[in-house]
Amino acid sequence: MSDLLPVVQSILYRMNKALGTGMKSTQRFLPSTPSFPCSWDRSCQCNSSSCLKVPSFCLVKIVDILEQFLREGGLSALMWEVCQQQAQAASPELQETLLNKVVCLPDHLSNKLQGENLPIFLPQNYFPLLGTEIIQVLQRISDSLRGGLDCSISFVSQVLGKVCVHGRRKEILSTLVPCLTDLTKSDCIWQRMCWRLVECVPDRWMEAVVCGFVQTAPGADVLSRLLGNLVVKNKKAQFVVTQKLLLLQYSCPTAMLQNLLGYLALDNSRRFLLIKVLQELMETWASSSAVKHSPVEQQLYISKAILICLSHLKDVEIDSHRQELFTCMMEGMKCHLDSNLPRIRCLGMIVAESISSRINTDGPILKFQYEEDDETRELKSLLTQMLSPPSVISPPDEGKDSPSAVTEAELKPGRKPLAAACAVSEEGSDSELDSDDDFIPYDMSADKELKKTKAPLYIRDCIEVLTGPEDMDKWEATMRVLETLIQRNTAATQEVSVELAKVLLHLEEKTYIDDFVELRQKALVTVTITDPIPVAQYLTSQFYSMNYSLRQRMDILDVLALAAQELSRPKAPGKNKPSSIQTPCIQILPGSDSSKDWRKIVDERIKSKTRRFAKGQSQVELVCAPNKFSSVAGHFFFPLIQNFDRPLVTFDLLGDDHFVLGRLAHTLAILLYFAVNTVVAAAMGKALLEFVWALRFHTDSYVRQGLLSCISSTLLSVPSDRLLEDVTEELVETQAWLADVAEKDPDGDCRRLALQNLLLMENLKKKLETAPS
């Protein structure tokens, strides 16, 4: 604080000089009794070093002087005098000192006064006041320019830049931008002053100022008035607008993106930057490396920016860059459709449709099928909102066909509101003369419903129907009854289980059934549950065989996972016990004594008189039964994990078929999770960690998510003592890898899963530390 006091004396001197007074008139800003600190008042008897350690009398008086200085417009007078001296080449050291103290005054006083700071020196109050003072200085500069006098604005620009770079751009620009928006509407001098204000900001602070204006401006037209052609004149501002805000981060909201790109499109001298930005965005969108390694949020951000740029392009500009846009569209569409994430594929479809609609106005355009949600509707609106012509509101007397005119006509007495509708119907009556509505319909009252096809009663009959000649009615009836037959005839099913699984795996939909995929899957799961070992061996062997589609391989994974879930569920033999047990809570009985049940009254009295030392919540008795999956888990798990690195002619998990690899990783994690508390769980966990370690650097985010799920299943399913005995080194290496993923992985889901695994490891460590030795 002691280094601030000489500056306060300089501020007071300059303020009085700016107001036309001399140094002696400084006393009108001071209290009647001299109360300066020791360095100013030689009559003070206290020690200078201890005088300012606490909020003493001298410090309080200085704070009062500063408060009076701010309330009486001292800052604007100070900045105005510096602006005048800059035109006459003033001392740069003094200007730098004043700049630091004006911007950092709240920090200095907060550090010294701690909790006894005055409200005017708080940042939320000081910087809006500073913004108001800057407007007053700009008003003086405007008056000086209109009078033909030279004046510099660079000190005000430096104050603005330093405040923004210190993180207070929201406070100061919330005051500056609305005032400058109103003052620059019709005054060219104010527009030029505002342009000069941002142009004179030093390059090291330019990014903070430009981002603040883009974020605070209410629209692209306002931003254009405030910044002018700053991006053309200043290379740093051009880099911030065309690179930093669009390609190197993705935190800007949609409204800010519209302001930014609309600003580039509003002036012809800036439109070349709009086209340049679109080309760089399209290159990034069409890059397969960017699609694989950038997070989904950034790809959504780039897609929004591309659609906004397309909405601003003129037809002439589209024609000149048509081939380039078409090439990028084809490359980017392929990269996005190859992604395993549905959201990424949907983004690629929407952007490709939008580009196609702009470059192929006369010919056919691309059209994809995807689910409509809020995100897709917002993306489509970005392309159409700038292209739609502005609506013109007609006066009430001219808009005869408007809804209001019709309403008034209907409300007028004596006017038939249906006259216009009758006239329209008469015009279109000629086209209805040749219609077929005059034909008399057939009399179907005596028709009878056809007799339903009888469904098969035996499993072998079902196989014959599914593999025999096409009888659509019988085929559909067989599909609907097959699951029930398998459950009823387990012995007969076990005799032909592999054959039935083979038929169902290769079965194709011969006729349309609403739930064909579900019926086929349930039948396969039921067969696997009925005879798990032979069917699991068959399915796992066919997963790595040739001449299977990716859909069939994923069906095998789904069936194995669902069958493992069903086998691991406890099912008590014989009659099931009641599922609910009445809880011993006191119930509020009705008011009528005659209707009360005497047994309830006695039970309540017994409970009220009974003293209980510990009372827990009554729980439903759980069904106890052996885990049927424990004896067959190895037949499900190990054949799937042993051949993943052996490519086939039509199937390569480590190559283009990485989506199936991700599904395989998730399925292995599910199988281990359902094998908890089994003997084979330890061996499965060790093999799964080796599988994860071999693929930990995979480029696809969906595969990495599956690998992280495998680690979670291992930590949850394998006993902790077996983990420490068998895979101690693997756990240490896995923990280091998880920490790296949690910090650096571009996918948000991968980071979240890695953090969950780290927490599981930490809990495991605490559990082992607290366990008795």
C-alpha cells in the first residue's frame, strides 16, 4: 500500500490541474485536519513502517480521499489529461504506472483492507464505474475532435485491454457496449472513435478485448459497428476471429458463433475471410484424424459453424467454390458415417444434407434417415434462418387475406363468412367430377375371418417349418410360439439345440413381422440357456468364421450376453415364496372404533410397549439358488477372447471392423461381471487385463470405452486378494494408464470411465489397508 500513496498524490494533482486549479487547491479533496501518512506529513510521530500495517487513522483517511476522488469523476479527469499529454509525447514511465494503478486499484485495496474494504472498491462496482468514466472521456475526445483539436485515445485503449486481460471484461463491457451501441447508431465520429479504441489495444491484450466484444454484442450488425474492419487491419485480431474462436476451442455458444460469422459476412471487405474460414472448417470436418481424436462437442461446434457460414454465402460464391465443397462433403461424409458413435454419424448426415442442398439447387440432393431431436432441429435452423427473406408486415387495410381481416369479416353482422370458402370449392369442383367416389362399395357383411394357421407343437416341427418351403402364415406362427416351446420341452430342445441355434442364426425375415428381430433373439437366448455349453461353443466358433455379416456377429455377442444374464439370475426351485412381506410399521387407523380390527390394535400396543435396542429396516427374503453361469462361464468367455488379433479375409477386428471390436470388449466385460464369485473369475480377469493392455492405445473412442468397461468389471468381479496375487504389476501399469486417460483423452465418456476406475482402485486400496492381517 505504501507504493500506492505517492501515486494517489499524483492523481490528486492531475485531477485538480485538469479542473483548472493549482497544487494548492488539492486541499479541497482532503479533510479539514491534515491526516496524511508519515511519508507525506512530517509532523506525524508514528513509525512509517508500522503506520500502514493495519487500517490505521492515516490509511482510513487515504481510503476516504480515494473514494471521494472516484465519486467526483476523478478517473475521467485523469484519463482525459493523459490523453491530452499523449498527443504532446508525455513520459511513458508515468503512463505505465498510472495504467497499473488504475486497473489494479481494487486488488491493492483488497489486499490491504481485507474484509474492511469499501463497496466502491469491489470489482463488481469499480469496473462498471470505470466503464462509465471511459464513456465520459470518449465524449470529451469527441468534442475535441469536433473542435479541430488533436487528441490521443491509446491510453483508454490500454486501460480497456488491461482490464479485459485481467478477467474483468464482463464487468466493464457490460457498461461500455450498450453505451457505444447507442452512440454509434447515427454518428460517424463515434464509429471511428470506437474503431480506433479497439485498434489501439496492444496485441498482447487484443484477444481478451475481441472475445469480450463478440460475447457482449447483441448482434452481428452491432459488432460490425463497434469493431469495423479490425480483422483486416490487425493480424492478431484476425487470428483470434478466424482461428482461435473457431478451430482451437469450442466453448462459444451458438449466439456468439452467429455474431462472429455474421460480422465477417456483413461487409464486402471481410467476406474473403468468411470463405477462408469455411474452407478451413470444411477441411477439419472432412479429416478422419479430427473425427477420431476430437471430442463430440468440438465436432458439433464445427458443424454449427459450417452451417452458419453456408447460410451467409451468396449464390455466386457457392458457384465459384462448388467443386471444392463437393469434394470436402464426400470425404467428410465418409469419415462421419464410419464412426461408431451415433451422434457423430448424425452430425455427418445433417451437414452433408445441408451442403448438398446449397450446391445442388437444381438437381437431386442427399437425404438421410435419422431421428429428429432438439439438436438436429437446431442444426437445421442454422442453415435456414439466414436464407429466409424477412417478413413484411402489411397494414391492416391492405392485408385482405390476413387472419385479422378474416376475423373482422366474420364478426361483421350480415356478412356470410362461408362465402369465400364456397367460392373456392366451386373453383375446384371441376377436378372432382372424374373421381371414383360414386362407386358402390362391396357388401362384406357376410364375410368370415379366415381360419388361423395352427402353430407347431414340437421343436423338430418348428425346424422343418423354418427350413422348409415358404408358408408365410405357418412361418409367422412358428416364430411366435418357438420360445414357449423351447421352455416347455427342454429335453427335446437339448437333442437339437445346436441345429436349432444354427437355423435361427442364419434365419432371414421371409415376411414382414413387427417384432421379428426380438422374436429371433429371444429364441436364440432361450436355446442357449437350455443347453449352454454346446450352443455357446457353436456360437463362439462361428463368431470368428468366414461368410458371416457384421450384423450376425453382433447378434452372437448380444445372445451370449443376454444368456449369461439369465443364467446368473437366482431362481429357486419349486414354488416361489411370497415376494412381499408386511413391514412392521405402525399404521394410522380410521377414526371409527367399530371398524377397527382388534388384532391390529393389539399389535400396535405391543410394538409401542416393546423396547428395541436395534431396529433395522425389514427386508424381503432373498431367493437363494446356485449361479448356473459359474460352471459354463469359461465356454462363453475364452473362445471369444483368444482369436481377436487374427484377421480374416472378410473380418478384421483390428482394422476396419473396429465397431465390432468395441462390441466385443463390452460383451467380455458383461460376461466377467456376471461371473462374479465364481472360481473362473480370476482367470477371466487376468486374461481381460491382457486384452485391455494390448488395445489401450486404440484410436476409436468406442473401443476405448469398452476397454475401460473391462477394467471396471475386473475390479468389481475378481476378489481383491486374487488381484494382488496374480496381477499386481498389471494393476500398477493400468493405474498409470487410467490417470493419463482421465487427463488427456479427448472423449468425455472415456475420461469419466477412467475416473470411475481410479476411484474403484482407491477404494480397493483402502479396503486392503483396513482389512485385518
